[in-house]
Amino acid sequence: MSFDARIRAAIEGDIRSGALRPGDKLPSEHELAAQHGCARATVSKAMAALHHAGLIERRRKAGSFVADQHVHSAVLEVPDLAQLIEARGHVYRWQRLSREQDGAELHVTGLHYEGDTALALESRTIAVATVPDAMDESFDAIAPGTWLLAHIPWTSARHRIRAVGASAEEAQALGIVENTACLILERSTWRADAPVTTVRQVFRGDLFDMVAHFEPSPR
Amino acid sequence: MSFDARIRAAIEGDIRSGALRPGDKLPSEHELAAQHGCARATVSKAMAALHHAGLIERRRKAGSFVADQHVHSAVLEVPDLAQLIEARGHVYRWQRLSREQDGAELHVTGLHYEGDTALALESRTIAVATVPDAMDESFDAIAPGTWLLAHIPWTSARHRIRAVGASAEEAQALGIVENTACLILERSTWRADAPVTTVRQVFRGDLFDMVAHFEPSPR
DNA sequence: CAGTGGTCTAGACCACGCA
DNA sequence: GCGTGGTCTAGACCACTGG
């Protein structure tokens, strides 16, 4: 194991086991370098990684300290529906319901099927100004999300997750009783501050959930 | 700006703007060092950061490449209810409903209030073996989650998010109609592989949602 | 002011994996 | 083989900030 990994593992272990508690002061980079018999640059790299991972706080002149606990963020797995459904051993299918152009916006709705069951209802708006190629696409055979992933460069996104009773229209499309609890995922996506797409997916609450992990460790 | 940040910004900008597309090859560390007039170690640090952020892939002998897009994870903000409610300008209150010890497990249920409205029903199990101090705590005035944050060292956690219609008991506790759509957050927490606590929180769907951000950039 | 982290250099050696 | 990234060294200077 590299010095880098060894130093990180040693400190992370002390924090996890409780030997080091939040607020405790760590040795200086100089001391750690001497202890481990390596150069300060190597210690610096390890400490930077621990800092980046949120395990420690660092202050010039004062030193490095074990960070306070903060269970307030987790890595959410945003599902790629085709992948998710096939991983479950079922057949994925996209059925387009509508496609309308309204000025600079393209509106597409459709259903994501897991086998013969409608799992999610999607309504999407695509900003034609940012993704002009979308105008030439029918989205008849390919889901807009899949198509967009392959056609637009990097983006940032904001997700909102809620629980809502299905409306009459939503219930009918999904083949469930009105007012059944559904998980709503709304996602807005940007490319360098230009809006790309906004999507609302209504999932059958009885068939779908989301999972998120919180790992305070640096991978 | 440091060389490190300058190099990262240059490459990230090219990726974001679309000048560099997924799969494109980046210059070698040697070339980048020459281009920017700095040492290879500095380039290496910048590239390692871009790799860690998921923007590039690196293969020995082959070189570095712009990574494929993958919108499949996001940072979920797991709410600290007291903070969240006070940020909304309301008064937060915890009301314990029950506390029972069952062998090595401590079971606590209660309500999280936003002003006079019950926002969430919580049922929690605490592993006494991992957190013995919990036996001396009534959880009458302080929510178990808040208490645990201050009393246990670092943990990992798994979250599951679902939409479910409220059961009769849940509906009564929350003051809503049975079968109303609710957001369920289940969280299990560990300390170094030892279970700490499992909690199930039932949120009123009409009053609560969760937000997550996806940022492909390094911070 | 003195000690800390933050950054950088100009080398070096190694492991990997493509040609 | 040989170019690539991965890691490391033994220095150095600077910026910040706490005592």
C-alpha cells in the first residue's frame, strides 16, 4: 500500500473507531511525515484527501482537526430506468404518448414499462434553443432521456422528490386507482446555465423506491 | 489563481462548452506541463482532481480521456428536521410518543412538529450494544436523531425513499386522512459495521419534499 | 512573529499495458 | 520496448493567522 493510502487509512481508522473524536487535533504535517518516514508532500496529499472527504478540518497555523459529524447529505442513485428494469430481469419499453412543439419548447410525454406494467409516467420539456437536434427526433422509439444523454454535453441538475396521490389522468395512464401514492421525481438540467430539459416522472409508489448512501469515507 | 486551479478550469471549461466531447483524448501530463509552464507534479494533481470528480478517465500508456456522461448520481440533502423547520421560519418541536426496551434494542416513536402541525412520524430502533448511553436517556425532550448525532462517532448510512399511502395509525398521528400520500425515509446507520440505529420517518407528502443536486464539476 | 497548511519544483523510480 | 500515469522526494517560498 502507498504511503498516501496508509496515512489516510490510519487516521480514518482512528476517527471511525472513536479513538479520535470530533474536535481533536491531529499531528502537524511535519510530525506525521516523521512518524511515517515519508516526505511532507505525501502527508499533505493524504490530508487534502481527508479534508476533501469531509473527515477533517484544516486551519493555517492552528492545525488539522477531526470534523464535526454531519449526516446531512448522501449520494442518491438517480435511476436510468432502462438499466434499472433490465437489472431486475424484466423487459424495458418506452411508449410515447404525445409530442408537441410550443415555440422554443418541445413537450413529450410517455410511459416507461417494466414488462407489461407501466412503471412511470413522464412529461418532459426540452429547450429547443439549447438542443436544436431534438426537433428532428420523434421520440417514438427512444425515450427522450436516453436520447438526450447521448446528444448533449455535460450538465448540472436539480432534483426534487415528493410523494403525491395520483391524479385521475395519471392514474389512468399508469393503470392504478386515483389518489394512489406515487413518488414524483422532477429534474431540471442545464448546460452551462442554459436550460436543457425539465422532466417530471410519476412512479407507482408500490413498485419503486430510491436508494441513497452516506459514506463519510474517502471512497 | 494557482496553476492547479488554472489547469482544472481550462479543461473543465472545454468539456462543459462542448469543445471537448466524451471520449476525446487529452494531452499527456508532460505536454500539459509544457503548455502551462509548470512541473508535471502540478499537472498530475489537477488531473487527479478531475478524475476524482468523474470528469475524465485515465489509463496508463493510453492517456487521459473525457469521461462519458453519467447522470446517475446526485447529492441528496438529508434534512435535519429542526434546522429545516427553523429555516422555514417555524417553531420546531419533538413529541415523544413511546419508549420501550426490548432486549438489545431500544424502540422510540415520536412526532416532529412544524409549529402546531405534525410534519413527520418517526419510529426508531437503537442498538443498545453499540450505544449503551442511550439506555439512560428518556428522549422525552430531545429527538433521538439529535441526541445520537452528538453521542456517536462517525457512521455510514443507507437511505431508502418511497411513497406510501398512510396507514390508519399513521394518519391519525399526523392528523391526516388515511391513505394520503406520504414520503417515507428509512435510514440505517452503522459505526464500523456495528448497527447503530434504524429509523423510519413518515412525512406528510403535501408538506415535505427532498432536493438533490447533480454537479459534474469538482466542487 | 513563528508555525501551519498551500503550493510548487525538478528531478526520480515504478507498474502497467499497448504496440 | 517505451510512453503513460502513479507515486514519491527533499527541498523551497508564500499566505495566512493564532498566540
